[in-house]
Amino acid sequence: MAQIPDRPTPPQPRWLWMDVSTSVRARSGQMNGTLRVEHSIATALSGQIGSQLGFCRFDPLRRDYVPVAAAPDLGARPVAAAAKSKPARATMLSSIKPLGKKLERAIRTSVRGAAAPLLQKIAGGEGLPPVVSAGREVLLLAGENWSRVDYEAVARMRSERGTRVAAVCQDFIPVVAPQFFADGEFVTKFESYAQFLIRECDLVVSISESTRNDVRAYAQRHGGVDGGLRGAIEVVHLGADLATPAAARRPAALTDAQAQRFVLSVSTIQSRKNFDLLYHLWRRLTEQGTPNLPTLVIVGQPGFGSSDLLWQIAHDPVTASSIVHLPRAGDDELAWLYQHCAFTLYPSFYEGWGLPVSESLAFGKYCLASNTSSLPEAGAGLAGHLDPLDFAAWRDAVLDLIGSPEQLAKYEAAIRANYRPVTWAQSARRLAEVLRSLSAAPHSKV
């Protein structure tokens, strides 16, 4: 009897739309953590559910979501170069630049609002296709939701299409610790986003237990449904499998002596990251002539609250040879630094996760990190955790690591034996699972 060949499995209907507006609007040289997350989620979900996933963007002319063929490929875009020193006149102009941008935005918004009916006719094109899924359609927001999402357009999708809304929340820091942000307008925008999360979203996807607790506490303080969230909240850890370049390369800024023995701290330089502690610690240890003191290599671009600190580091004769600041490093250089450092340091006051901790462990390197927010989660029981305000504790811990190479070797052996980073494939499977549950849930449960 002739064997009947297997029929190809028909493609399942599309039920998930992912908003990639942040990636679509990105310009070359402006890659940041949020863009990396949006791009990584889009790539991983495509591999997980294939044709069931569609991509869309918000079209400001139509004031609606429109389909895009694929998520933009941002893999080759460079990280923005560090700002060079500017003359006094340029500095003065840069100080008034934000005011000009605000005025420009106000004019653009006013003109767009007045001309909206005409612009919508000119824009033409089609919106999202009709809903064909057996369950309910889901819209996934994973980019700069605090500034890129049009809440009215989302509300229309819910009322007209029955769409359910899921949003990825990487952190809640602007409302938990607004003192770490220079722009009050940004904090106000984030407050509106926080209200959107607790009152309008059917599912909040948190990247850590710590951030989930922050969202729940905020919802209880601000009177969500039954004193909490409108919808559900689930934790989905982001992927931490790092693509190691084929050829790692030592940064040219490091001298042979500095490259021989150094410790590493990677992050944007801003007040929240607590680099002041590291600077003062290394200054004290250098002044005291600490034997075998490694060079402190700081990798990160200047951010809010960093100008005074970076000026001190650049002009302090005491730390001239014991602290090196690299405003940027390519993937090949960063890989070399992780591979060859003695250990890493991350004294941040507050995080939504703590990627530098995960990166350190992924390279088999011990990390001394703060004991706040999500950082113990990121440390997975394999990092050291200290009070970010306890200078003496950090000094003692660093001296112990410098003076006990055998203990450091034991830490590294434990990391190699026990650390299992979440891969993006695993993260996508978990994310697809919670999104499917949202799509299939009866209306009364969301």
C-alpha cells in the first residue's frame, strides 16, 4: 500500500501584533538598551511563533497602527559616540538646545493637530487587517512605551477590534526614584505611562520580581481596580545569551601595565549608577599605596549627573594611572575586557534588572554589586551584594578580593559550574506562553 505523504501543516492565523515603532523611528547611532530589547524580543518571537506574529507601527498621520513587513534590523547600528569636549560658546548653545526642542515639539504638535484631517487623507494606505484569530487579538508593546505609545489609538483597538494589550515594563525607576532624572517632563510622561499600565493594560510583562513588586505597590497606592492592577502581571526574564565576537580586541586606550591587571565596571555614567563610590574608593586605595591594586576601568557614556565626577577623574593626579574611563567600547573590546578583568563592580542604587551583572557572570567573572532592587535576582546567588552607601564594606570586599586570589578562583569555579543564563529562545517561549493565555482567556477574566 502506497504511503500517503504528510501534508504540510497550514499556517495558523495571526493573533499577535508587536508594535516596533521605537525601532522604526530610531536613527543610526542611537542604539540603546530599550532598542536592543525590542529588537531581541521581535527576533526571538519570530523564531518561536512564526506567521502567528505580525509587526506594526504607529502612524502619526493616520493616528492609527499600520502593518510593517518586518521588524527593522538594528543589529549593525553603532552605539552613539561619546561627546567631545566643547568650547564655551558650544556649551552655552547646548544649554539652550533643550528649550528649542521643546518649542519645536509644541509647534509640530499644534500644526499636526490642525492639519490632521487633511494629513489622514494624504496618508492613505491600509490599517491592520481584520481579526481572523480564533482567540482575541493581542497587541504587544515592548519599546519606549512611555513616549511612543498613543493611548487613544490603543483604546480604539480595544473597543473596535477587541484587542487585548500587553506591555513590557523594564523598570519603574522614574516614579520610584525620580531624583535620578534631570528632565521633569520625562518623569511626567512616565507617570502617564504608569497610569496606562495599571488602568488600561490587560497584561504587564515585568522583567524581574523587583519590578513586578514596584508596579503592584504603585497600583495599590493609585487606586487601580480593587486597589490593584486592571489586568494580570507576569515575570518574563529577558535573554542574557551574549554573542561573543570571533576576535576580541584590547582597547587601544589601555597601556600594557593597565591591561595586565584591572577590574571592570560597565554602565552609562549617571548619578543613579553610583560611580562616585568607585572613584572615591580607588582614590583612597591609591593614596594608601595598596599593594597589587588593579586599575579600575570604567566603560560608559556620560549621562545625567556625571559631569562633575568625570571632570574630577580626568584631572585628579592621584588616580591618573589607577582609573581609566572609556566612553565607548565596541563589542569586540567589551568582550576582551570581560574576558581579562579580575572581577567586576556594579554599585548602582536602583535597577530594573542589572544587565552588567548578568554579563559578568556569563563571562565567568565574579561581580560585587549592590544589594538593592533587582540586583540580587541578577546575581543568581553567585555575586557579592553590598549596601551601595556603605563605603567601608565596599573597601573591605575589594581588599579581600585583591588579597585572596584563591578565593576569587573559587567564586569563578562556582559561576562556571552553576550559572545558567536565560537564553532569548527560552525568554520567547515564556513570553509566547503568557501572551497565548491572554489571547485565550474569557473576556470576564481580563
